[in-house]
Amino acid sequence: MNSTNRQWKLVSYPTGMPTESNWAMSESPIPEPSSGSMLVRAIYLDVAPYMRGRISSQKNYTAGVNPGELMVGGAIGQVVSSNTPAYQSGQIVVTGHTFGWQEFAVVEPSDVRLVDLDIAPLPCWLDFLGMNGLTAYFGLLQAAEMQAGDTVVISAAAGSVGQIAGQIAKISGGRVIAITSSKKKLGWCRQLGYDDGVNYRTETDLAAAIARVCPNGVDVYFDNTAGIIHDAVMQNLAAHARITICGTVSLADKFDQPDIGERFLRNILVSRARIQGFLVGDYQHHYQKAWARLANWYQQGQLKCEYDIVEGLENTPKAFLRLLTSKNLGKQLVKVGQD
Amino acid sequence: MNSTNRQWKLVSYPTGMPTESNWAMSESPIPEPSSGSMLVRAIYLDVAPYMRGRISSQKNYTAGVNPGELMVGGAIGQVVSSNTPAYQSGQIVVTGHTFGWQEFAVVEPSDVRLVDLDIAPLPCWLDFLGMNGLTAYFGLLQAAEMQAGDTVVISAAAGSVGQIAGQIAKISGGRVIAITSSKKKLGWCRQLGYDDGVNYRTETDLAAAIARVCPNGVDVYFDNTAGIIHDAVMQNLAAHARITICGTVSLADKFDQPDIGERFLRNILVSRARIQGFLVGDYQHHYQKAWARLANWYQQGQLKCEYDIVEGLENTPKAFLRLLTSKNLGKQLVKVGQD
């Protein structure tokens, strides 16, 4: 085992799109777990779009990371030593956001779940059995109240949340439309069961493209991106459309500026649409049920996953930037230690 | 009785803010009611913000008025002759939107309700006992799910829907904030029971002004206006805020142009706000209950009304423009015939 712990700390808030220079790697001694907590060695680190909101001086739903502090993020890891009877050394666990971009962390049992490899392989526990699965599940079925027969549009459709949301929508009886950034990603979405799709980078009139694939309008829009995709969908709302605002990754380069563009209050009024801002944490009393259903779908072969794995702690900021610029296909992870 | 029927017909779709020249008055013979219908003489004609949406080539929730056609609008009137057993001549009725801006109309019993002067005086039947009352009631209590203890902000607060919504919010246990366009209107809102208010025309920083009167944020926003008031409220959302998009009167001068400005998807996400487009017609199965409650509140002295009455059919477009430019205080009506 290493004698030091390598960590990525935030150096400065990004101006516009983040760059690698917004973080710096440093070393510190491996921490000791106090009574009631445990030391965990990272195997996979998570990088996810929500992290963009945490490295901004703008108001967010929870505390952000200040310059000089360890970058936030969940991990899959192995218990090295435990001062709590809840977990033993050698066990594999998945953690909440407090783990951070580092090799070792002291974590509390309340922030950890045990990984069961009989249910699904390791990376799945930061994917459909982690926050992404819950986000897709509650964002679609609760916040948007998706029903069988709905035409469901999903932006960032091949991304970590999108690929799961698309499959849940299909399992739930929807006609499901992918909006994504390449032909390769559209192909992957087809394999996942999406009925149709649009490449937003090659369409000259995105509103018309969505009208083409959604001739009866959009009943449910799972919005992971904001920006031009949002604008195009808002011009194609079916009556009583429901929109979940789950993420705004297309605004990653302008978190500190106003987002100026066309507003659609008349479209909302005329179609009696509902726009629901969404954070998965509001549904935590129902996580157990959602995890059970997600695991069940996976074991029945109804839920596929694709991973995009970058190797090495030193490449963590790079992996995060891949995500913000749509270069990943499937869930982006960083492998930082042996399984 | 006159031998002719004077009518206001649309001449052209407005470009920007409507002007009187968008309509022309013409005369035609008084129509004869066919079997099953009745002839009604107008006493009060309605002018209301929804009419702006009907005189545009833009998509709306229902068919618009084409140039050359009679302008739409409800009326309070007296039955002149009836070919239906449901109503007798001499009775006073209130009609749906099909009456139109004219002195006489043939109407169907299904589009008419009997006015009961024991419940409330004549103008009330186009106000809190008409569509405005229902709009305020369902927009606040159903679409926004207002609860006791909520901080409720209402734009166009002294207007036809706003003045009723403010009182229902107060009856329902809210802390109620008026946004309106003059000191006089703010005074009227205080008389109605609003707890506090903001004059949007005199504040230099409207978002800061709303923060001042809503120190814990806005739980419910009843949006009758869109525009700068919407923008200011969106920067002051409490967690799980609910916004009813009921009207967009501040866009009256740009129905045929995109509404460009700041978008607030990050605010919606962070506060998990819900924006609900609203049309009262979606609640028609519950109208009877709402009318009964509204009448009951009025008779208990909990619901006041103010009218702004313009005299003469010839002034109907003028009255409508008063409304679009915020010159009215209370419900705008046009008196066109004897009680």
C-alpha cells in the first residue's frame, strides 16, 4: 500500500468551461479512521455533470467546493481498516459524494452501501445502482410522471443518466427519442432500445428535427442539458407535457453568466406544460424500492450499461472535461486502483 | 329596441401592441334565434388579457379570430326572445366567450348561466363569479397547490384575476405580496388584504425589491404577466416553489416575436421549482364547487371587488387597450346597454 494519499484539490473557480488548471494534485499522509468510521481505498472514482455546479460561486442546492478544498465525488472502493462493526476490512463499498477525488478517504457508515457482486459488476454501482439509476428512475417516473404511451425525449441520451432513463422509459411503455451528439452515440441508443433519435450537432433546424421524430409532440422531456436542445423541445410540446430539469450540462461554460435566449412562457401556457426542477435527494425515502426494481430489470436483461473508463487518478480532471464536452459514450468513470 | 346590431370586427392582426385601428365597427340586422337558442341583448361586455392571444397568427390553445371576423368575448345580458325552454325572455344571463363584441347575439343554453342578483350584483358575474374567479381559484389552489403559510406573489395584483387571487390566497392562510404598477393600485391591494407589495415601475432593482418583501423566498408565484416581474421572482424562489403561468400580458406588444431574455433553468433546478402552464378550462368538472365557495366567501364579506367600467360599445377597443397597458384598476368591463 502507498504511504501517501494523492488528492485533487480545486485551485480556482472556472471562468466559463473548466480547464485542468482549475485543479492541482497534492499529497498528504493516509488518514486514520476515528471511532465509528473506516478507511476506504478507491477503485473507481466518479465524475459527473453535477460537479460543475459545485465549482462555481453561484448559488447551488448544497455547499460547493471552495478553492483549496478537496474536489467532491463518490467512489467504489475497498475497506482497508474499519472502526465500525457495520463493515469489515476487505469489503467493497460504494460511497456518497464526500469521498472526493483522492486515493483514500475516511468515511462514515451512513454514507456507504455494500457492493454485492452477485447483483451486478463493480462499475454498475456508480451507475444504475448508484445515483444515476435513481436520478433516471425518479426523474422520469415521479417528477415527469411518465405513463405508457408517452413520447419521451431524452437529451444527453447516451450519457450516464440518459442511457438509463431511455431504457426505463422503454420498459415503461414509452416511445423514446434520443438527442445526442454523434452517429456513434445514436447507434448505441438504438442498441439500448431507443425508438428514434436526433444528432443535435448535424441538424440545421433542431426544432424541425424534433417535430419530424415526434409528429404528435413531446409528452415527456428529460432535460439533462438545457441550451439549444431545450429550446427545440419547447417548440414541440404536446398538451400537458411534463419536463424534468435534471441537468444543464450545456451551460457548463457559462455558469457565471446569465443564460440569455428565447423564453417559452407562451408555449408553456398554451400547452399547459409542467416544468419540474429535480434533485434526486428529495426522493431518498424511496431509494430502496427503486434499487430493487433497477437490480431486477438488470438481472432480467432489460437494462444494459456502457462505461467509458479513463485510467489513473492523474487523469481525473481530464475525464471530467471529456464529460462536459460530450466526448464520453456511457457512464464516465476513472479507474484509480486495483479491483 | 334598436333595429340593427353594432359589432366590432377584427380588421388586422396587431403588429406589436394592438391599436384601435385593428378593429372596425359595422352594423348588421339583429339576428333571429333558431330553434333551441335565444337572442340576448348585451348589458356588459368583457375585455380580458386572454383576447390578446386570440388576435395573433401564433399558435394558441383554441381557434383565434381571423381578420374580418367578430371579436370574441363574454357578456352579461338580457334574454330578448327564447326558442329554448331553458330560458325565458327578461332573464339576465352571463355567457361564454362566443358572445362577441356586439350588442346582440344568438346564444346556446349550454353557453349561458343564469344570473342571480340575490348572490351578487351584475358585474360580479363577469368577475369573481365568472372566468376570473375560476382562474384565480384553480390557478392558485390546484395548479400551484398553495398551502397555508406560503409566501404568495401575484403579478397584475390589482387586475381582474390578481385581485381575486390575492384575496383567495389570504383566505387560505398565505402571506400575500402584490406586484403592480402604481401607488394607487398598491393602496387598493392593501384594502383587499395583501400583506405587502412592490410597484414594479418605480423599483430600480426589482429582484432586490422582491427579496426585501419576501425575505424567505417565494413559495407560490401567480404569474399574470411574464416579462420583468417573472424574471425578478425567478431569482427569489424558495425551495419547492410553485409557479402558475396564467397570463403573459407584458408580452402583449411582442406576440409575433421571440421573447428574448434571461432564462432560469439553474434556478428552477436548484430550488426544485415547478412551473405549471394553466388554462382554467382544464378544471371544468370542478366549476360548480368553486362557484359555490366563491359565492360563499363574497356573502361572508371575505371577497371584495373593484370594477373599472368604460361606457359605450364604441369604446370597447379602447377599454381593451387600457387593460393591456395597465391603466385599469380592478376588473375592466364595458357597459353597452341598460341594466
